[in-house]
Amino acid sequence: MKPTRPSLTGSRSRRVWPVWFVIITLLAGCVFNPLSSEPLSDLPAVNPGIPIEATTLEVWLSLDMVVPDRLFEELAADFEEAYPNVNVNIHGFVYQSIPDRVKKALQVGDPPDVVQAHVAAMAAQGLAEPLDNLWDEWGAQDDFLPQAMEQVTWDRVKYGVPLDIYTLVLIYNEAHFDEAGLAYPDASYTWKQFAADAAALTRPDGTRYGVGFTTDPWHVFAWLAEAGGNLVSGDSFIGYRFTLDAPANVEGLRFLTTMARNGYGPLPTTRPRDYEDPRKLFLAGKVAMFFGTPYDIHYIVTHAPDFPIGVTELPKTPAGAAAASALGSTGLFVPRGSRNRQVAFEFMKWVTSDRYGLAMARRLGRYPARKWLLSTPHFAGDPLLKPFLVQLESARPYLLDAFPEVERAYADAIKASFYGAEAADALRLAQELANQYAREASKRVQ
């Protein structure tokens, strides 16, 4: 029998609520404290220093945040009530399109005010406003997970506020393992066992595969990190060096693509967001395992509550202590040249407050980058989320999106390897392009 787990979902709300619902919500908001039973305000105090003139705040979020639920519309309405002179416009875009949209907006001199993205990558490209002085006034840095703070920092300057955090985990179908007479994967599960089980779970007639694959650069990075690899060395202060063709990266990519070419899973489509395909195949019973995020867990539990889902940490590799999952984190930043920097930062404080962070986790499956996430029983006590929380300790950040030209070379190497190229050759070509980019960038600085 499976252990009982807390619900990961919440009910939708309308912007116009009955009186009884408002009263209950306000009472709940006054007492929520994930770490204590003592009353605690779960929203930032209204800042009397905010300018009194009428302000319109343009907020760009990932479409995944605004389409499934009205949470951010509710948040905007609450913020407008606290700051009557501010009007908040929420816009949703495909997450991968946001960096280019910001660049185009800056080119025409009309930047938005708050944007969701990988903040360090935006700062590296000169697209974000430094926010150290506003952080100093707020004094809340220690409330956030240090791994997430690193993802909003570039060259030792803070450019944003962490919104959510995630890692990759191994998600599997317990019924498929039962049918094949295989033990469920656990924390000691190895790559060798993973490959053997993928072969055993694959049906010769192609009606079911052992594992689902994606060419998404961040997802593939997890395979390389588990092999002890990394794509970039150094830091923003001393400088970066690209290591795309390092032996551990070659080993990880070769292991992954060889499994696909051996028929243990369908070849990925290479289209944008093809990381969603394994989850669709998994829910359809066509793949038995895939590498997914905490959001995938939330999606499966929400849309198929009786699905026999199991979750564990990524398979162990010979890399030992050098192995890691891939760290993912999005944050909110103020684009360079925004005219509403102070109001934007205040809004970012509200978005990442306990009230909306808790709601974001329960209703959207996006887990806040707050330290209380690791100890709150609702999350830390959920067996499906435990592997994600455990892997946060050693998850390796993905930094290649700070260098779009190099990331494209890496993405092309992944696709080439899936479709016939030797992993070492594909990554060597990507490394040559990365080296060329580095030389040209160095000349521009001189």
C-alpha cells in the first residue's frame, strides 16, 4: 500500500469572491508560518516610500504560470489594493521566448518592469538592472535558499529575486515494474540497473518503451552532471571557461543517446519543449520511466490521481561524489532601463512572499526558493517530493544559457548525437564553436 501523501493541488479562485471565502482567506493568511505555530504576517509591509503618482507595472511571466490558474491575477488585485496608485498588467509568454522578447523591447526603448527568467543569464547579457541597494534595504537574503540566490547573482551583484527552484528526478511507473517483476528504483539505483531495467521494460513490438528522452539542453545536462560532468568552469568574477567536450560529458551523452539508439525509448522529436513528450508518453503508459521535475510530479498527481507513480533520485554513476542532479531556478528581474524599478522590486517581494509562495506550490507545482521549503511537513514529508529536496543539496547549476551562442552549439551536439553522430565528435565540434566565441568575446572586451 502506498503511503498517504498531502494534496499537491488547490482549488481555483475567482477574482470576485463571496464574503465567507474572503474572511476565511484573510484569517488563514494571518496565521500561516511554515516553521512555527506563532502568528506571522505572510506579506511584506506596505512601503510608504513608493511614489504616489499613477504607475502601470508591466509584468512578463512564463505562460506556464498564468494559464493553468488565476493565482497571479489574484496577486495583482491584492497588490493594487495595497498600492491604489499602481495598475498591474500580467502577460504570459512561452518561457523560452522571453529573453529575445526582452532584447527586442530594450532595442525600441520600451522595456517591461518585471520579468521571469534565469536571472543570472539575463544579467550576463547586460539585460538586467542591479538591485543590491534594494536588497540591502529589504534584508531578506537569508530567507532564500543559497542555491537560488546564486541564480539571481552575476559578478557578485544581485539582479533579481528567486521565484522557484527545481531539480530533475527519476519518475517511474510502479505497475510496469510489478508486471516485469523488477524491484522499484531507490536511492541506491545505478546507471547499470537503470539500463538493464529500461531494456527489460521495453516491448519488442514498440507498444511500450523503458524510458522517454528529450533533447532539451537543461534536461540533458542532468545526465552529464550525473556522470560528473559540467559545461562551464570558473565564475563570473575570475572568468568562465567552456568544457563541453570534457570526458565526463562525452560519457554521459554517449550513455543517453546509445540507450535511445538501442531502442529503449522513442527518439526525441527535437522540437521546442520536447521535454513535455516523455510525460505525455508516461501518462499514456507508453514509457515506464523518465527524468522529470517536481512540476511533472504535480501534473501527474493532479491529472491522474490514481496513477501508480514512483519517484526516486537520479541513478548513481561511477562518478561518486562528483555526480549531481541539474539545478533549475527562475527568478524575477527588472530589465535595464525600466522606469519603475522601485515599484517593480516591491511587487517582486509580494510575488515571492510566503502567502503566494505556498499557493504557487500547492496550485501550480512550482516550489518557492525559500528555506522553509526544506522543513515544512507539507512538502518535506511528501515521499514524492523527498528526492527533489534531497538532490537540492548537490544539484549543479546550468549556466550555459548565459552564453546563447555556445548553448546553441551544445543543443546542436545533443540532437546530432541522438540521430547518429558519435557523442565525442558532436561535443568536440561544439567545443570548437565555444572556443571561437570565447576568442571573439575576448577581443570585444579589449
